[in-house]
Amino acid sequence: MKEGVDFMKKPKEIVEDFFRNVRSGNNLETAHKYMHEYVIAHQVQSEDEYIIERSPQDYIEHVKEMQDIYGQFQLEIQELLADGNRVYIRWKQVGTTSDGKQVIQIASAVYLVESEKISEYWIQIDRKGLELQK
């Protein structure tokens, strides 16, 4: 290994680390390490596509909201594929509501990584499955 050579992390590694640290709720304060100042989030709800902008701090608050509802949930990465700077990830999240009911969420997203940080993502969540569990 040459001295002074800076080895860049691959997009797949960045997204996996982001999930293990931030999306999981395990190490929220590292969100700034993985996300650009503003990230474009493409979301779908009831077949309606919409776009929001999220800062790392917004994302931290989003995960904290999930923790408020489901406790410290478990997050399992079920599939992780990369094509250049686009990374597909599918995951299963298992949490417990305040009344003790287990809730399972299945979701997937494609993340765009630019300059070693997440800049945009397209997410799909099984919201009907969540609704039926409540």
C-alpha cells in the first residue's frame, strides 16, 4: 500500500454503513458523515409520488420518531446491490409498539452516492402491511 494514497469508500459500503449506524438508530450522530447537507428523497404514499428534501438533522429526527413509536427496533439488511454510484437495499425492520405489539416493516430504496455521501434516494415502503398490523 502506498503512503499518502486516499482510498475512497465504495457507494455500496457507504450505504451499508449508513444503515448499520444511522437508519438503525444505533449511531444517529454520524448522519452528517453519510449524507450531503441536503438530500432529495423520492417517496411514494398511496401511489402518489412526492419529493422532500432532508438534511442529516431531519433524518435523525425521522429515525427518532420511529424509535418513539416502535422502540429500539431491529433492522435486517436483506439485500444490497450496487451498480456504479447507485445502491439498491431491501430491509426488514421489526419493532414493538407501546402496547407490546410487534410491527414488521418491509421496505427498499435506491440510493445515489456522490462524493462519498448520499445525495438522493427513491424509497418504497409496504405501508398497507404496516396499516394492517396496527
